[in-house]
Amino acid sequence: GAGVSQTPSNKVTEKGKYVELRCDPISGHTALYWYRQSLGQGPEFLIYFQGTGAADDSGLPNDRFFAVRPEGSVSTLKIQRTERGDSAVYLCASSREYSGANVLTFGAGSRLTVL
Amino acid sequence: AQKVTQAQTEISVVEKEDVTLDCVYETRDTTYYLFWYKQPPSGELVFLIRRNSFDEQNEISGRYSWNFQKSTSSFNFTITASQVVDSAVYFCAFRGGYSSASKIIFGSGTRLSIRP
């Protein structure tokens, strides 16, 4: 697609529920990143994929968070047993390939609210 | 450890004033990249500029200019003759070179408000 697409744009769930957030990167972009942005803060790195594999998942806060990218394109961020502290905007970004110089193009984000 | 600091949390100026947003970074890498992103009220992060550690030339793009100084580990952003449409949150970001983590680390952002 022309840009990075994220769905849903808004998700409200109850504490303890399971949530999936989807990211569709720009066509041809092999690198895909997930960030989390809390109110008034900068984006916080969660995980990045080069192709199908997670090359760096050091930012995932705990084992309730998991992400997959089975075919090297669309990615899904999965959150189990959601907690109120998980409320944030989850941003996805992609770039043409992994390289320090490459610029990330971000999606509009998925706003998660855990009640 | 790598770190990006944007000490200015909020700045408010009157339209047509010049404004500078500060960014200081910490790293031991010799190869790295610095970025500025803009996040308007709509929420989507928009790329503004990238600089690599070997190029200290200042850059100007219209009303925007960037001052990169390795000696002070700073990468400041100046908007000349500010306009209301410049109102947004601006993020400075850092990325280590090929041998280090691939993630981009963002500062906490500076909220810029331009008053008419």
C-alpha cells in the first residue's frame, strides 16, 4: 500500500482480555517495527522484524506481549491478560531494509484503552 | 547506553518568531544517525530530516534548519518565521550504526505551540 496501515484505530477492552493489533507495512519494506507511545511521552521501542524473524524484541515489557510476522509482510502484536497500564497508542513503522540510514515510515497508530 | 534528551517540554511563541528546539544525545558509537520527526495533532509521526555522524554540515530546508555539533553532542532544530501550522510535538531520535542495536531511540518530545 501507499502507507503503513494499522487496525483497529481504536480499541477499548476490559482488563484481563486478549487483544490483537494489526500492521500492514508499505509494500516491499522488509523491516517492521512496533513502538508504544504513552500520553506525553516519546515512542518507546518494542520489537523489530527483519523479514519474518524478530531481530530485536528487547523492548517487549513482559511475556504478555508477543508479535508475529509469519509471511514477512503483515504483523500482529498480541497482548494477553491486558492491564490498565497497557493503555497507550501502539505505533507500527516500516522501512525498506534494515540499515542504520533508513528512515522509518509510521502508521497512524492503534489507540488501546484498557478499562 | 544510548540516550536522547529534549530538555524543553513545551515552548510557546507568537507567530513569525524564530524558535529553536534542543536535542542532546549520548552514545559511544562512532557511526550513528540522528533524526527529527514531527507529530501534528492528527497523531501520525512525520519524518523531517536524517543526519549521519560523519556529516556535520548544517542543513536548511525552507524555514527549517538543523545544527549538528558532535563536540557538544547536539542536534538542534530551528524554525524561522514560525507559523501556526508548525504547532506540533517534535521528536529528536537516535540510531546506532550497523554494529549496534537497530532500534531508533526517541526523546520525550517538545510540544511547540505557535500563537497567532
